[in-house]
Amino acid sequence: MSYDIFCYKSNLKHPDIDDASQVIEDDNDIWVKKPYNYEMKIAVEKALLGIDPALIGFDYDLLAKKKNKSAEDVKKEFLKFELNAAYGESEVHVEVFDYHVAIAVPFIYQGDIAKTVFEKLKLYIKVVNETAGYFVYDPQTGQVFDPAENEFDGLNKYLLVSESTEEMIGAQSTAQTKITRPWWKFW
């Protein structure tokens, strides 16, 4: 489970939930005919890697060597670019598509750590907006907005779910310790 944020290129030139859903759906579908937006993908990836040294991208150079191609040619074969946090850093996962960027934060953080992760998330949103002009869709709150005009504020919703997740995990482990017979015995 994760808190997901989508930064997307609007077809309507203003924030709209139906437009956001369509752009994201089309961008994830390899069968939808659309022009590639490779240069923008590269620009967004480069901007995110530039502001957060904890993000690590895929090693295209290694794959290029194996395929006897240039790293640039190998990158063009990918539907999306993935960026992950370095080991030991906050577990933020970023996927950069042709017309949207998906950012996922697992529901494992609470308190000050969650606040720090959400400050980083706000920075990602700002950089994607400045680089690509993308709007933001937050499916958890149902909000669609222009980050140049409105600031992202999903921390309270995140904390509410994060705390509930912690309670559910605790309740599940307590329930599992009460079972005294093997799972396969029905009687």
C-alpha cells in the first residue's frame, strides 16, 4: 500500500480529474497510439536526480554494454524510467512516463519522518512542474491542481492511513498468535 501522486500533462491546459485519469491511463497503455515524449522524460529524470542525490536510476550503461548499443538507444526502448531511493533512505518510488510521473510513498512513516518524506515529495512535485509544466492529481483526496498555484497537502491523509495500517498489522499479528492448529486443518 502506498500514497500515490500523479503529475500529468494536461490536454485541457487546466486541472481536470477526467483529463488526469485519461492521460495516466493512456500513458500506461502500450497499445494507445501517442507521440513519444522522450526529451521530456529525460529532462524530468535529470531534474529529479539533480535535486535528490538519494535517488538512483536504472544502470542503462551496463545494459547498453550487454546489448552492444549506446545507453541513449537502450533508454529509448523503455516505456518508463524508474527512480528509487538509495538503500537506507526514505522509500520513495518514482516512475517517469512520456506524459506523467507517478510517485509512490509506502504507508510506513509516521510523525517527523513522515513530515520529512512529504517535504521531499513536495520538492519532487515542484521540480516536475517547473521542468514539464505538469499538474497534480492526488487520488487519495480526489484533488487535481496546478502546483504553481496551490501547494500539495496530503500529509494529514497519509498519517491517518499510516496509523491505521500500523493498527491493522498489530491486530493481524495478534490474531495469528491465537491460532493453535495448523492452517490446513478445518476441524
